[in-house]
Amino acid sequence: MKNNNVLITGGAGFIGSNYVEYILENTPDHVFVLDNLTYAGNLKNLKRVSGNPKYTFIKGDICDEVLVENIFREHSITKVIHFAAESHVDNSITGPKAFILTNIVGTFNLLNNAYKTWMNGPNELKNKFVKARFLHISTDEVYGTLGKTGLFTETTPYAPNSPYSASKASSDFIVRSYFHTYGFPVVTTNCSNNYGPHQHKEKLIPTIIRKAISGEEIPIYGDGKNVRDWLYVKDHCVGIKLVLDKGVLGETYNIGGRNERENLYIANTICDVLDKLNPKDTLHKKQITFVSDRPGHDFRYAIDASKIENNLGWKAEENFESGIQKTIEWYLKHKDQL
């Protein structure tokens, strides 16, 4: 098995750190993690791999042209898995500028430096980079919102409804343009809502767990009827690796767990599990409270994962109930990450 020098941007974040662990455990590749350690990046997430000789951490911003150019040149990077992104919808509403810079300008900077390193010109990869790949991680939020029925497919028209999803949609189109204009070796994945170890404490599931065990009110937007398709992060990592290795260049693959659940169901399920694993005098679900809905809150997301399932043989191993059990057990052992 050939050893690659792999650049993982945002590798100290939630999904990225899980992917770093997965790659180091399952390949001989040397992993270079580039992360600016802003609010979502935390070196605690990489503690398990910190002593691995195949792992190198680089602190820096994907918007830094000189830094990114030096990384590609000095380390002869042959694979890029691009996780780095501002990703919290609420933050994009109050401070959209960071999302434009990181998600759009940063993605362009990575693409442009990879292009200059890997290619002599349009449709001409250099001999040593003929197997180079750039995998761009995106989100189902670029498709907008669904009603009570229907699923997002790879051909669903884009209709982003927040500054976050708009910035991710923009980055998707830039990536697409590099394939169609230059023959640049890129694949894109759009995933549904992830959950599992290392997720940032501001997200829905860690927030519910944290509030529940601390005795605080558990806030649920609106009436709690908003629906998301939930994907256990380890299942996502397996799908990403499959797309990187076997995906058709220029194609998009939607990765979803086929686990649609209402937000209120999520809260009630977590409370039920905590009643067994972390019991107290009263039921945890009595802490659930409803708060004003967020502006432009999409009603429902759900992904049709048929393409990756049929073409690449991927299938989510966890349903929501099995995955949330593992997630809660992990957070109860790592309360410092709540």
C-alpha cells in the first residue's frame, strides 16, 4: 500500500479529528493537520494521536496563501481532505464575515495551491501527482429546506437559506469549476447532520446532554418539530474514505444516515438514556423548555444516500438510537468537552 502525504484541514474539529484517528488507524499515510484552532478546533480532540509518528500538526489559517503554498511544496501533499469551515448557523447570522472568508476564500486558496502543485496546466497532472485527490466536505444545508416529504439528491437545485449554507454553496461551486475548467481531481461530499465524540459543545446534541446533566433548562427551538437526518460521525468517516479512494472525479456523493428525527424526539431520547446512565431524583425531560425559533430555521433536511450506497457499497452501521447511546456514554466519560 502506497504511503501518501495527506493534508487534513480543520483536523482539530469535530468530524476532522474523528477522520484523523480513522486514517491513522487504517492506512500507512502521513497526516498533516492544518487547523487555526478557532472556536471549533481543539487539540484535545487529537490527544489520542498526538504521539503518532505519522501525524504532524500545523497551526494556521487556510486563508494564509504563503503558509498553504509552503505546506504543499515542502511536504509534497498528494491528498487533501478539506473539512475546515465556519459551520454554526447561529454564528453565521450574527457574524457572517468569517464564514465568507474561511469557507469561500480559504477554499479557493487551497484549490489554487493544490492546482499549482499538482498540475502543469489544464487537464495535465504532473507525473508524481497523477493519483492526487482533493475531497471537499460540504453539507446538505446547501439544498435549502424540505417539506414533510422528499429527499435531497445530488441533483437537487441549491437553495441556501443562511449565510453559512450560502458560503458552503459558494465553495461547492468553486470546487466544481476547478474540475470543469482545469480537469482538477476533485470529489465533493454533502453530508447530513453529524453527531458523536468530539462535537463542539454549542451544537444541539452536546448542548442537550450538557444542560440535562447540569440540571439547567434544555432549550428547544420553536415547537421542536424541525427534522434532521442524523449520521454517526464514524459512519461518515468511512464514507469519506470510500469517496476519496473510489469516487468518480468531478462527482458529488451525498452521505446520510437515513435517520430522520424531530428535534424534540432527540431531546426526549437523550433524556431517557440519561435517566438510565446518569439517574437523578427527577426525570431529565422535565428540563425541556421551548424558546423562540431562530431566523430562517429550515424545517427539514433528509438525504437520499442511494448513490454512495449503490456505487461504492457504503452503508451507515449505526441507527440513531445505537449511535446516541455511544455518544452519551462518550460524553459522560469526557465531561470536560461539554
